[in-house]
Amino acid sequence: MNDRLVVITGASSGIGAALATLHAADGWTVVMVNRSVERSQPVIDAITREVPGASVDVVQADLADHESITEAAAALRERGHIDRFVNNAGVLMGERVDSKHGVEMSAQVNTLAPYLFGRLLSPVMEGGTYALVTTGGISRAKPLNVDELADPPTFKKLFGPYVQSKTAATAIMTAFAREYPGVTFRSVEPGAVKTPMTSGDGMPGWLVPLRNLFFSTPEKGAKKVYDAINATGPAFPNGSYVQGGKPRALPSVASAPAVQDALLAWGREMTGV
């Protein structure tokens, strides 16, 4: 085992748990950031059975709560240098729910949590990689109205606030690549995956049969993410969006510098960081 440290959010199941296993098998020290420490223990037990001697731990955090994220980030900074941070956690809502901060939950967890972690952890990630796992096809995003992220005028399953929130997060990763050039930022689309999130009520009913037939397993999705994060070379510049194992152009709604700057200003306004 070596001293490379990876932090993975949303690792109590699905892609996150599979990513934790892949990293442990490759000799990484793994810290999971999960809402429930109790639900994390079966994942820890499974990893240590599969990878004897693996170092796996958990830090508790509610990604819908700015204060909880700030406390978790402080605990993570105390561990020293972070070589890799994988923001895998996300929510797919079946109806509109607002966080305690008055922000629609998709934007709260899928956009503001990655923003906050990026701001708070970049100082201890010099030379490391910050990866965002984004699912749902951000290419389907309509023009991104930053002012409507926190309070969308309408709600539509999957193709409404969810896609908008993921598109916004991907744009923020590219903006961070400019702001923190010593850290490699990357967004990765693993395709459609059978996870607890895609089996919930946030999925449109017509997609459920397709999910059962055609979506890949969490293990296959995690391997795509893992390979994409490890990819190097001039084809994968800082701020890349990787889909199908290849760097792709961001949709225009996410690539515009003015939109990215507006998102950074919005994140600062919403979180104070």
C-alpha cells in the first residue's frame, strides 16, 4: 500500500462504492464522504475482505448543508495533501424539495456541494485531481439560466433542474481549472448506470423499463470513471469533459466564460465562500 489519498463522496452504494473498491485495489488510501456512517460500514467491510490491508475510512457529511460540508472539508484538510477528490454524490428528485438554505435540492447537492468542496479543498490538492461524476446527458441542457438554479420556475423529472444542476457543475469545473491551475479538474460522464438513484422516483416512468434492460452495472460505470480520471496527455487538458472515454466539447450553455463567471459569483453568493 502507498500513501496516495483519494476522497470519494456518495460512496455508500452504486458507482461511489465501486470506485472506492477500485482505488483500494490499486493501493490508494480511501476516505469516503457519506451522509451515514452506519450505511458506510458494509462497504468498508466488503472492501477489506476483497483487498486485505486496505485503508478505508469515512467522514460524515450532509451535502445539502453548507455547514456540514465545511466541517467535513476541515476534517479532510487535517489529513494533509489530497491526491484525488471524486465528487460522485448526487440527487435525482421526484418532486421539488428545497434545502434549509432555500435552494432547490438538485442545485444544492449537485452544484453547490461540488463548488464548496472545490473552494475548500483546492489549497491541499496542488498537483492532484478533482473529478466530477456527471450522469444524465448534459448535452440535453437548455440555455442555462443561473438566476433560476436556486428557484426554478418549473419542475420536470430528470430533464429539468437535474440536468441544469449537473450542467452548471460541469461548467464550474472548467472555471475552477482556470482559477486553480495547479489542480487538474475533470468532469466524467459514465453513461446510464443502474444505481439506487436511477431506481428512485426521480426517473420518468417511461425510462424505467429501459433502465432495467440497458443501463450498465455500477461496476462498469465506475471503471469508465476510473479510466477517465487516470487518462493523461494533451488530449485531456485541465477542465476536460470526458464522455465515452474521450474528451468532448462542453455544450455551449456550459462553455461560455460569461456563464462560468456568473456561476462562480452565484456559488459565492449562495455559500459565502
